[in-house]
Amino acid sequence: MLNKVLLLLTAVVFAFGAAPEGRAESEAARIARVTKPTADFSKAEKYETMQGGAATHRKRVNGDVFSHPSANMAFDRRLYFELGDGIFKKMWVSSPASTKSSDGLGPLYNARSCQRCHLKDGRGAPPDGEHADSVALLIRLSVPPETGEERALLESGAAHSLPAPVYGGQLQTFAIPGQEAEARIEISYALETIALADGTTVELRKPVYALKDPNYGDFPEGLMISPRIASPMIGLGMLEALGEADILSWADPDDEDSDGISGRANRVMSALSREIMLGRFGWKANEPTLKDQVSGAFAGDIGISSTLHPANGGDCTEAQTVCLGAPHGGDPADGDVEVNDHLLDLVTFYSRNLSVPARRDVGAPEVLAGKKVFYEAGCTGCHRPKFVTPRDPLRPEQSFQLIWPYTDMLLHDMGDGLADNRPDGIADGREWRTPPLWGIGLTRTVNGHTYFLHDGRARNLLEAVLWHGGEAEAARNRVIALSAAERENLLRFLNSL
């Protein structure tokens, strides 16, 4: 207990230091001072290197840089992290099997383990070229409401989408022996050339998706699809810890300040609490807690049941009778589910405590110049640089930390170019949650590629910026107008995160 108290005190001092001499401040005033966006780009800000607060690690930068525990974790909690890591990497098998602790896969599924999508706890790649065997892309499915009851269900937040009648809420591209996968995904690209102000041209590629060879009948008319690439796992516990009021303080759904940026929160049903909560995780913020996110991924991606998602057939629907009749790995001693609460808690703890690596080159002149461009272009209107997490003695690693995620956790209209035209909770077909940027410059180091955005269409960071539209169009246009040197500095800054 003493170690935990000392850890919390260290975190507080680390994040804030002492109040200015001769001036007593309330805690709220100190937080406001510390999190105020800087106007000084002559030097790095205090603690800017430590993106994840005291939980930031300073391990060697290599392919495992996203896989370390919170640096401020007490020794007696490390075992939970290691056990969670083992389950995260576990390769599940179909039932019945001699390995009772690992059976229950599918019957329909997208991957056999969490690690297969979040390779080395990092970012997925679309199945394209050298990543042809990637399973990190999945397709969300839904249909529009047709009845008053269905509309009421969506408007109340009790459901964030309506699954397709036969194919469910997610396209399953793999199946265990004796079953048939639902369909396969075919991707082609339409190319568009963007001219920058200095004469440089950039070719953007827009993916076109086709669902081929359906094995359970034709897809329904009006089917809406949304491709999603697996996101990095680092820093999730800090994002879960953020105060709801702090997040909502940046929301401006009616753009009352007339800056062209609105931002609004998604509200979704939590399987954990059985109440409507602030959405935080996923590309459209459609999961409110990490346990919701983890249990949902077990069910939808791997076909593994839990007490939050007890269907042992995973995403199988009533129309898929062979799938529903397949053997499962549910254990009567655990409520007939395939991953019990203890194992689910371990994976959630692991996900909560994957540490953000320290930033590199924060004081380099080119990085500071790029940071100035980032601010002056208006990127911080959505990519909010820093927060302070509330105090939480139950989660000491995330308690009262100054963090630098570069996200506001809100939904923003990103324009027609990025629209999937599929609502998800309150989020409409043009809205996406601002993704955090910490660790983005290490994507190639960890995952061997630089594919970005919700479906991996951007092949580098500049392409990702140029896809921004809607509320971010003004910022994108300022980037287009940059000189070559300014643009390179901006990319140097982004790659330092």
C-alpha cells in the first residue's frame, strides 16, 4: 500500500511540479494552466517527452516498443499484465479440443487471436500487396431501420446499429472446419492526384469494396458497410481514465464559436453497466469502456463468448442454423461461456496498461518548427494536445497524469471523401472519432508499414492529412499551401510523436 501511495504522489509531482512562486493555485487552475495550448515554439514544453505521464516507458525503440507495461506499475501488479499478455496472444481452436482452455473459436471468425489483428500491439494493415495475408481489416454490417420500433431502438441508444438479418453485424471471412465463411472482401482503388502549392503532386487512392461469394444467400438491399483497420493498443487506459466533463468541455455540436469545428460525443449502450455511456473506443467511439471493447472483440472477431456477450455462436444469426448448432467451448462452471470473467479482466488490465513510448527529438529545431505549423494550421482544433486524468486510487497507473494523446475523443464530420455512409450510434456516415496520435511515428518500426486512417487507404502521413475534409478542410488547405520545408517540418513533428 505504501508503494502505491508513493507512486501516486510521484505522479502528481511529476505532472505538475510546484506552483509558481508566491502564488497559490487551486487544483483546477493548475490543471488549466498546465493543459493550456502553448504559444512558445522555441523549446520543448516541460514533460512533453513523457506522452503517457509517469506511465511512459523509455525502453529501446524496436519492434516491441508498443508492448511494454506502464512504467509506473507496482511490481506486484506486473503478473496481471503478463498473464493478460498471454491471453491476448493465445491462438484459439475450435471445439471440441483437448486444450479445453483454448477452445471455442468461431464457428465464424475474423482472427484466431487478439494479436493477429493488433500485431505487436500496433496498427493493422489492409490486405494489400506485401500484406496480402493481413486479417486486420474487418467490415461492419448494418441495415437502416424500417419500423418505428427499430428507429426507437436506435434513437434511445439501446443499439448503435441494426445487424444485417442473415449476416449479422460483422462480415466473418473465416470459419472452422464444417462451416462456411460468410464471404470474401475484394478491394480495388480509384486514384486521384492532389497538387500542392509548391508544385508537388500527391496521388491519393480511394478504396472500393466488394463483398464476393456470399455463402448464406444474397446480401440484403440497403446493406451498409464500414471497413475498419485495427488500431494501436498503447495508451488506452489513459483514454479510458479521461474525465467525461473534460471531454465534453470541447464539444461544440452547433459550432457556437464559428470556428468551423463542431465535435460531439457518441452515446452508446454499455454491455458492462447496461446503461447509456459516453463512447470512447473504436473508430466511431461506439464502445464506452475497455471491458466493453475487449469483450466485443472476443465475440465479434474471434467468436469467443463471455458474460457480457454470452452467445457461444459469436456473430452467428438465427438464419445460420448450422453455425448455431456447432459445438462450443462454454464451461458450465463459468456460466457456460468460453472466456470467464477472470480471463476477461486480465486482458482488460493488459489493454489498459500498454505503455506509450517516450517521444523522440522533442527539442530538435525542425520538430519545433513542425509543431508550430501543426498548431497554426488548426490541427489542434480536433487533435487536442494534452489532458490531466482525474485521481483514481483503484487505477494508480492512470491516476492524475499529464498526458499528450493529441485527440479530443469527439466525433467530427470528415467530409465526403472519408464518409462510409453508415451511422453508428449517434455518429453519422461522415463522422469519425479523432484518433490519438501518440506513437504514430513508430508505426513502421512496429508494424513494417505506414498505412493510416480507418481503412488504411493512406500510405503515409501526408496522404492521411490530405484526406481530411469537412470540419478539417480548412486545416488541410493550410497544409496544401505550405512550402516544401514547412511540410517536411510538419512531418518531422508528427513522426516524433
